[in-house]
Amino acid sequence: MRNKIDYGIDLGTTNSAIARMENGVPIIKKSDTLKDTVPSCVHFNKRQDVLVGDTAYNVMKNDNARALKTLEKGKINSFIEFKRTMGTTHTYVCPNMNKDFSSEELSAEILKKLKSYIQDENISSIVITVPAKFLNPQNEATMQAAKLAGFKHVELLQEPVAAATAYGLSSKNKDGFWLVFDFGGGTFDAAILKSDEGILTVKDTDGDNWLGGKNLDDAIVDQIIIPNLQQNFAINGVLSDSTQKEVLRNAVKFYAEEAKIQLSFKDSHNILSNLGDLPFEDDNGDEPEIDVLVTQKDMESVVAPIFQKAIDITKELLKRNNLKGSDLGSLILVGGPTYSPILRRMLKEQITEKVDTSVDPMTVVAKGAALFASTISISDEVKETTRDKTKLQLDIKYEATTVELDEMVNLKVLKEKTTGTFPEKIYADVVRYDGAWSSGKKLIGEKATIVDVLLVEGRSNSFEINVYDEVGNKLECQPHQFSILQGIGGLDGMQVIPYHIGIAKFFHTEDKDLFLPAKGLEKNKKVPATGVINGLKTRSAIRPGMIKDIIRIPIYQGDFNAEGTNPVLNNFIQEVIITGESLPALLPEGSDVDITIKVDRSQLMKFSAYFPLLNHTEELEIEIMKTEPPTEELLTQEISKAKRTAQKINANEVAMELEALEAQLENEKGSADGKMKILDGLRKELLKLDRAQKSAEWPKVEQALKEAFYELEDLIEKINENDDEGNLNMDKVEAHVQEYKQKIEHVIKDKNIKEAKELTSEIERLDFELRNAVTGNAMDAQLLLHLNDNFGSFHWKDAAKAKQLINQGMQMTTAGKTDAIRPLLVQLIELMPENEKQTLR
């Protein structure tokens, strides 16, 4: 029985690997073809056998070529790169199995294959890596894949954190900033970490879930191979049909992959197909062949723009953290495409000369995952199922990571977990993996015994626990070993939230819903984390026992600049629905709601809503909703609409990017992955448009804020000149004015429209109160008269009650009793809908 998980899996888009801790060292477990990694490829043959890895990959090449005979997409029984559609509703049609497979079902087959490489024990617990920029639906799908593969206890780990763990243990550079540049098969992550005497913390992350080696392959296909075919053969008929074009692109992609790999080591490569490799006829009845010489220069013109996207994301990440390339101690390369000399040169030219190639980009994530796994305790549930109670059961407590050279370990006997008969006196000798240190025999029992262990610097230290009776006979115990990672610390708090997590909240000043992050769940907060949003108001009354009375709270994830944006431009997670069915009493409109969202180490969420008026809490699991891939029609329509907006506000750069997305859509509309990638690109451009529109609005908002403040200053000056202070506390008023000055300076500097509008409303309210006070409540009387004259234009909740209050107030005004109008106005405003209340402010 293991005390810690000890196993890590890098579940990659194109290649995957598994590593295990052995004697304190993370060891990659070789595939059945004796390779460190296995292609993330699955094939189902006609006998309904499941082939995974190299065998499946080789079959897929033939499968894709055979599909050219009929140019029908549905004939394929081989699948790869399905990680790109994790967390979506997209499925893969498999004729041989007569069913459709989800991404997580296919991923589960990869995990089962990796698990099969471990022959000496059954694995129930695992650490699986995911891109740092994975959204909650993608993380949830990864967890589901692991459960389908038979794992009982699953922990998710961000890939850059895994890489930094492996790198940090061996690195001599224990202080300063590191940048993990993780360009994988399907995703890109950049992460800034700070190492302080071996204690690692993640400062910030960024990336793109649709940028990776797949994009390089697609670009080589689209810009080199297909143009060569077009030049020599009549294939326009195939290219004009989106399904046939996708079949052709898949069939020639192997040549692109080979060219990309060969040109990582050679100056030129001849892409050459054999007769019969492309078994279809062009428009003239000829069978096409590929024959094109590709040089390093040719390759650079195709792949450099894709690498540049990753470098631009990295530059922006450094910039917003006030760092330059020269501030970095190391730039750590992760992922197969980082072998490219083109990329390495670009990184040295644009980021830093300190590009570190000391770790294997293909295996560093799996090794880091295993190291991290060696610090995570196996769940109690799994421990109980694997416990051999005939052996002496031990409880071992210790810090799994440390930067110190010695560590304190607590050992005690769990007699209640042991069925075997054991002597009264039991001794334990803790021996280090290298045999160069041991604790000597120490008496242990049901109370904890402290053992100080000595560690070897800069590695995971494995210890064997040897247990003896009083006369020196060896006894069997569980667990019989443990490991402590020396030279690196802070692993338990290294992972951070990659997005703001929040809700769509209605803001009166904007008269619309905006994205509001939960306090405590802002981007880069350490996980596990808890976020709260207090003071939300119900928009309608919720009656107890009424399932049709609903409170809707939509949950979103938004990037670093998402606060205050249109919620639909962010990533929708799920809409939490609370009904009157479970409420103990009536919840009136406008009642307070306080929400709490808890995020665990794997970034999965739990939700609770507290209703102070009822002293009642609703606890809910957030069921993550799968994303629906967009249709070609929707993308065409939304891109066209965005282009019109961009042209209208002269957002020329955005307009150019939208045109590029249009071209991408024409090229990749036959692929679900391609359409998801285009949707992600469109969302980013729409966020830019949103900011551009706010920039255009800012001058008016700034002017309104300044005018409100100047009017308030003029009013205060007149009050002071005319000695109209009366019962006013002018010292307090002056303090407010000074506070407003500071806030205005801050708001104008940040050009924060939402805060500017809120501050304008606050200033106008104070102005109203002052004018009302010095004019004998004339402002209240004027508001009452406005409500009376425009009575029919308001949607009163109780018109009869409102009319009664207004008539009562008008009589008071006539009698000169204006002091008593304010309480009536408060009641009248409460009888209005929320949006109409705002018009009075």
C-alpha cells in the first residue's frame, strides 16, 4: 500500500506519458514499443478491438488515406487530438463500433493504455496534468475520463506547475523568476514563477487552448502541401466541398508532421508521396502525388507567425507583471514543438538569451506530475480498499516537501486497523534509499514517536520503514516506505486560478448585467480558494414551495481584464438555479443574497447561497455544462456583425483580425475543433471591441463626472457664502468632497467607466441632499410632484397604494409639512421596479 499517489500522467493532445516515483526518482515508464511517450491515438478495428498508441497511429495513417477513395469523413475509425474538444458536446462517429465517442471516452482509452504499462501493482490514484488555461468544463471532462479509466482518486495539476517542479528540483538556480514556455501538441501555456530559496510560487499565467503543434501541422498542410497539389493537379472540386477538403487535409497531415520534425534537425526536406498514397482522382481523372522540397526558410515563413502568437502572449504576460526578459533567471522549454530551432532563435531574440534546454521537453511534465504526486496523500477511501490488515498498519505524518536538510516524521501504530497478532513492543528503523543514513531502532506504539530524518539535497528522498519485534524478528507493515522532496517547497500552494470566477450582476449605473469576479476567486489566487459576493438582491419575490419561482445565478470564468465586461463574452460555466421549493418562508423582492463559491485543488466548484432574512442556506454542487460547438452559420453571422461594429468605431486592427477569422472559417469549417478555435478567437476580438466602445464612451462619462463634482463644489461654496449651513454637518460634507477628489483622480487615471458612473451617482445624491436641506425639502416636494404628474408612466407593484401615498404627500406639501414627505418617498420608491428606481437617481 502506498502512502502517497506517486504516479503522474501527462495526458497530451498528440502524445502522452506516465511516470512513477522509484527510490525517490521520477521514472518514465516505457511504452510497449519501448518509447517514453505514446501517441494519443485510438483506433477501433472491425473486430471491435481497441488499439491505442503507436499501433493506432500507424493504422490511422492508412485509415485517412483510404478515406480519400470515397472522400467520406464518416468512414474513419481512428481518432487523435480529441483533447481539443474536451468539455464540449462534440462526438466522434465510429462506424466499426456503431457508436459515437465523446472526447473523454477516447481519453479514457489513452489512460487505460498508460495504466497497462504498470505490471507490478494496480493503480487507483493518479495525478493528471492539464493546460493552465483549461476551463472548468475541460477539467471536469478530464476527471470524467480518469473515472472511466478506473481511477478512484484523481488530482489535476497544471502543466507549467508540473514542469517547474521537475525543473526546480534539479536547477542550481534557486532564486529569481522563471518562465515556463509550454508549447504542446494542441495548447500553449506561459507561466511566470518565482523561486525564493527553493520555495516556488506562480505569479501569473496566460496561454491559448487552441494554439500548439496541431496549428503548425495545419499551416504546413494549407500553405505548402495543398498549394503544391493545386499547382500540379486539378483538385478545386475537392477543395470547394468542406467535408472532402477536411478528409484531404487529414490524409496529408502525416507529411506535414514528418517535415516539421525533419526540419528541426536538417536544412531541407523533400515531401514525397508514393504512387497510391493518395488514392483519389482529381477533376481530370489523375491520381495526385506530392513532390515538394521544403527548406528551413520555407518552413520559417509558415510556422514563425504561429510561434509569434505564443511569443506575443508571453511578452504581454511579462509586461503586465512589470518584468522584462532580462529579469528572468530561466526560460524553460516544454513540449515537442520547442525543439524547433526557429522557435528557439525567436525566443532568444525577443524574450531572453537564457533559454534553458536542460530538461527533456517531452517528458518533463510527466516527471513533474510524479514528483507532485509524491507529495499528495492517497484518499482515505482508496487506502481502506487497498489495506492489508494482516500486516501491521502504520500512520506516518510528515511534510512532503521541504527546503531544509532534515525533517521531523511522526510514526504510530494503528492497532484498530490491524487484524494480525503482533508483539507488545515494536521497533521501527527508518532507512534512507542510499543506505547512508538510518534512524536506528526506535520503540513505536499507539502514541506518535518522532523520528528526525536526514535528507540528501536536491532530490526526492525515499525511506524504507523496517519493523521488528523485541528479539529482532522482522515484521510486515503497511505502508513500508515514504518520500520527502528536498530542495523545493510550496508545492501545496503552487497552483493558481487561471481565470476570474464570478457572476453576471446587474449594475444600475450601466443599466445592464456585467461580469463581477467573486472576492477571493480572482485570477492567480492560490487553490483551494473560497470566493464571496455579498449584497446581491432578488429581482422578484420567491414564494415557499413554489418550484416556478426561480433565482438564477449564472457563473462565468473571465480573463485578467474581464471585470465589468459583457458576461456573454466570457466563458459560461453553469447557471445555478434556486427555486422556492426548498425555501422555508417568503423571500420578498429586493432581499439580500450572499453567495459563496469554493474551488478545490483540481479547480472543481461547490456553491452556496445564504438568505439573511430567512437565515437559510442553499448548498449546491455546480454541475459543469458542456460547451456546444458553434455552427458555421452562427460564426459567419457573428463575425459579420462584429466587422460592422469595428468599422463603425474605426477599430481597424480588430477588423483585420475578424477578416482573418473569416478566412480561417472558410478553410476549417468542416472541423469541430477548427470552429471551436475560431469561436475562441472571435470572443477575444469581441472583448477588444467592448473595450474600444467603452473608450469611445469614456469622454462623455468623464465629463459627466467632472460636471457633477463642479456643481457640488459650487453648491457648497454658496452654502458657505450665504451662511445656510443650518443643521448641516459641513465638516463631514468637506470630508466627503476630499474623498471624492481622490476617487476621481484614481477613476480618471484608470478610465474606469463603471466606477465613474457609480461615483457620479454618489456625488449627485449628496448634491440632492444638500439642496433639499437648504431649500426646506423643496427637492423632495419636486420629486413628489414629478411622480404625481407622471403616475401612469410607472409600473407600480401596487398602484392603489402608490396613489394613496402620493395624495397623502400632496396634502402635506399644501399644508407646508414638507419634513414628513421623505418617508413617503421611500415607500413609493420601494413600490417601483428596480430599473425605474434608477431613473430617479
